[in-house]
Amino acid sequence: MWPANKTKARANLVENYQDIREAVAKLCARFPGDYWRALDRDMGYPREFVGALTEAGWLSILIPEAYGGSGLPLSAAAAVLEEIQRAGCNGGACHAQMYTMGTLLRHGSEAQKQRYLPKIATGELRLQAFGVTEPTSGSDTGALKTTARLDGDHFVVKGQKIWTSRAEHSDLMLLLARTTPLKSGMKRTDGLSVLIVDMREAVGNGLTIRPIRTMMNHATTEVFFDDLRVPAENLIGEEGKGFRYILSGMNAERILIASECVGDAKWFIEKAGTYAKERHVFGRAIGQNQGVQFPIARAYANMRAAELMVREALSLYEAGKNPGAEANMAKMLAADASNEAANVCIQTHGGFGFAEEYDVERKFRETRLYQVAPISTNLILSFLSEHVLGLPRSY
């Protein structure tokens, strides 16, 4: 029914990075549940945690050594993010820095790389905001309405973005805007360009940021551009080719988010297993009951299956292939596994699963996001239907 994948899966060849995992786990131990609970109550940003990750070099792990980073492959970054989630912390506070900088790495000029990457590596600059989604277009990127009109040596930006997470805590933003008006016969994703916005200069000078309160502490916002002037030298790559630049980084984004979901699932499973052994009702541990055992065991099996798909996607990515299907399946399966494990963990804890002090309800809210973002499960299924199974396009 579908074409055979001629590329041999080499999931077993992906480096596990046990030394990195142990070091990240040790760092995360300095930020226990009460740290995250306090932030969650006030919707606060984990500055100390992000600072510690930056100082240790984990957020610059993908930046080449020539620009002050570690120059390690995507599997190393995946190991970092998985361990952050497995420790009960929240990598969503800074994970975008890993995959947004890929656009700059692959398509930026040498001058732009020299100007920004060393400072991102040291933490002097934060690149954690990604301006793509808009209120009226959602995942239909070709329909975005934010424009950037060239005026002398500046682009003048006008429009609005939404779900731009970490905008209040980032120094730089990667912005996708339309630089060429749509014309008849023109592909909708043509004419879009990527700009680097220095938010330190922009706020109050054409850029307004408004926080959005959500069910999880994700520091997300909507941003408004009112004739914001951005230097023309901040254009990444060629004008009008921005959509393909953004698209080229989406496989990495999917894989890294999937790694976080695997880490979440491991946290939930370990938490549920420990509680099931310690909690005694009717004179015995609740974990002795198959009604408690089986859901945890099934969640574990599904987590391991998702983990293997993540490793296959990483293997293909690092071999220079285009693992679009594998990256999307990894994200979907891992998000499903973490969501299932979250439900099992709450069910195992009973009423205590809803109590703040156990951290289960916080992590439950955080991992639920990945059924929807950065791409919804339904869009992944549409992609697989069309591009893998050869079914008619549904949208």
C-alpha cells in the first residue's frame, strides 16, 4: 500500500550520551518540585534554571565550536531535553533556543553567525522567541498576514503573532513575515521571509507584548507589530524563501519535542510505580492489583515504542536524510505516550494526583500541550495520509 523505506533504520547506532544524561540529571536535582510549584503559582519564568543550563553549556550544545558551542549532533540535544523532563523540570522554558537557532546556523550569513551565535552560546543573548503563528491563520502558514515592507535600509513590519512563547524573556526573535504580496498564480508559501528582531530595541518602538494566561506555565504571549523598523541586514538568507528555511528546521523541532515527551512519560511511569509500591490499602500495596499494574505496564510499553521511533528519526536525521515521516511519527507517538502515562499516574495516585505537592497535576498540564503544539496530532495524521500512504490531500 505504501512504498518501502529504502533507508535502513539505525536506531541502535544513535549515541546514548550517558555522561550528558547524568550531568543534566545532577543539575536538575538542584531544582526540585517546590521550585517549580512556586513558579507555577505565579506564572513565573525559571530564570535560575535557564541560567544554570546556559552556564553549563547545555543550551549551546548544537552551536559549532567555532562560535563558542559544543558542536554536538541533534541526539545530544535530545538527551539533554529528555533528562530535563525525566527529572520533573520543564525544558519548555528554553527548548526553542535549540531548534530556532538552526535557521540561523543553516541559512544565516557569516556576519550574522559571528554577531549572534557566540553571545547566544554564553547566554549574553537569548534566542527563544519564534514569531510564526497568527490568530487568523493558525497552522496555515501560507495565509499569514504580517507584512515586512522594505523602506530604504529597513523593513517596516506590521501585523500580529500569537502563541509566541518566551517573548518577554528573549532578546531575539525569529520572525516570519510576508515581504512579497500574494499574486494570482503565486504559491502561497512564496514571498515569506525570515528576520531577526532585536527585541531589546523593538519593545516600545513598534513592538508590544501581551502575556496570555494558560492552563500551564508556558510564558506564552501575543505580539503586535506597529510599523516596527528592522534593519535590512537582519534578513536571513534570501528574501521570499523564508518558508522553506523554517520548514527545514521542523524535523529537528519535532524530534526534540518528542524527546521531551519521552522524558515526561518516564517521569510519570516512575512516579506511578513508586507510589503503587508504597501506597497500602486493604492491607496490601495497591501495585499488587492487576488493575493498577496493567495500565502502568502498558504506558511503559508505549513509551518504549515511542522512544525507538525517536531514535530512528535521530539516526536518519544525523545521516543527512529527510526523516519527515519519522520525525512526525516520533512526535505524535511520544506525545500520546506521555499523555497516556500522565493519565495513568493520576489514576494511580487517586485524589492525591490532583494535589499540588505531588507535582503530578503540574506535569499533567504541561505534557498535555504536546497533543496540540508545535503541531497537532490531526495535522500529523494528514501528513502521513498524503505523503506516506498516498491518499488524497484532505485540506
